[in-house]
Amino acid sequence: MNREQTQHIPVMLDAVMEYLRPTPGGHYIDGTLGGGGHTSELLRLSAPDGCVLGIDTDSRAQERVKARLREEIAQGRLVLSHGNFADMERLAREANFTGVEGILLDLGFSSDQMDDPQRGFAFSADGPLDMRLNQDLAINATDIVNSASEEELADIFWRYGEERRSRLIARRIVREREKQAITHTGQLASIAAAGVPYKHGAIHPATRVFQALRIAVNQELERLEAVLPQMLALLQAGGKQGRLAIISFHSLEDRIVKAFLKREATDCICPPRMPVCVCGHKASLRILTSKPVFPTEQEIASNPRARSARLRAAQVLTE
């Protein structure tokens, strides 16, 4: 397996494989290909004839993986699909990828993406305020920051970043953009952090604002809600006790995942006031993680970006 140099370190790799349990000949979907770290391990553990469908909306990420895993692509063991995981069923159908036994979503961003100043995801180095995973998207972070109303900005920062200073930051942005357009990460970080004491090693005051904008630009929560029932349907169609594993990085994502798994692991979802069940809902999943699984201290020490990761997993019930 060709492992070309990459900055990306797959998060919670051992835990993910423990819950997905890939086996030789199995078919697996990595809905968030990223740097290809999880996909590489799925391919290794499903060898010699297992297959992986790798989905990513970032064409640059796919190009890196093409170079890294060219042998597996040539063998037909790795199929790459350019698109958003919110369209997983369609992408799997178009790739003629059936018999799925395991699906992974890693909702984080790869180090290759975060460390590229031209992508605008971080503020460690100044760069264009972009934040688009898919460069074909019409609206980027600069568009939102410079065109949204003060009320809309405050709502984005509160809803997607749970930022307590949302109104103050929105007010400052509107005031500053009247002087000049806010087009770079350094500008926005300075505005968001103004007046807040910051010690090295602590969470930067602009972190939640950047998270919120990134979620808004890429419609991350809406797409997560869209893909969860598709993951279940694909695993059910596989006809086996397939498994799903989802790594989230903040409470907004985790709440959505937790609620979905709880609902699909419950027979009746009628409101508590109903005297008898009228919904007819039957449990379709068995939750494998009663609580989220967190990275080990050793992993966090070697990969600090894993510190906020949390993993949930479930297995499809068969009749």
C-alpha cells in the first residue's frame, strides 16, 4: 500500500476499527475520505478482496488520496466518489456499490485542510476567508461576513458556535466592514477576539466564530441530518448486521447523532401522553456505545486535534 507523505493523522483509528469490525471481503463506505487514513485501515483489514467507497466533497483531498492509494484504486478495491455525504445513497448507487457492511463518518477536518491558509478554515496563519469544503459552492465565508445583517450574524454565531458574545461580535463586524471589507482570516480573528484575555494554550476567543461560519458555509448540520437515515438504509440493504460509526467534534453534531441512534434503537416513539402505541415504529439499531467514546490521553498527546472527538457506534438489527 503506497503511503505518501501527508499531514493527516486519522482520529480514533483503533476505536473505529474495533466498532466497525472490518473483515476480508467486506464492503465499506468512508463518507468523509479526508486524508484517507481510515480508508487505508479499512482496506488493510478487509484484504485481500474487500472494497471501500470513499466519498468526499473536497476534490483536493481526493487527489491526495489518489496519489497515496493508487494501487488499491487500480485493483478496484477503492472507489472514489466526488460529492457530499448527504447524497450517500445516490453516490453509492451510481458507483454500483452494494452489500455494504460498515459505514464511517468522521465529521472533523483533515490537517491538510486546516493547515492550508488558502482554505480559510483556521486563523493560525492569515489567508482568504473562504471555508468552503467544495470549491464549487457559490457562497463562502467572506460573502456571509460582509452581506449578512447584524441579527443574522449573531444568530449564526449563537446557533452554530454557541458563542455567548454573539451579539457583540456581530455588532463589531458590521461596524468594521463599513470601513473596509473583511476578506481574510486574520481580520475576523482580531475582531472576534478583541477585548478578551487570551493565554497561550487556551481556546482562542475566535474559535467558536470560525466554527459557526464553517458550519453555515458548508451546511454541515443539515447534511448530517440528511445522511443518517441513508446510512441505515444502505446497511439494511446489505442484508447483514452492518455497523455504523460516527465521530463528531462538537455538541451540536453529537446531539443530532445521539438523538437519531436513540430513536432508531427504540420500538415506540409515540409521545409519552399516548396511552397506546400508534406509531408502529420498530427498533432497527442496537447502540454499541451507551456513552460517547473519547480518544485516549496518549492519542491526544500525539494528535492534539483529537481532543474534542467523540465516537458513537451502532449495529443494524436483522429479523
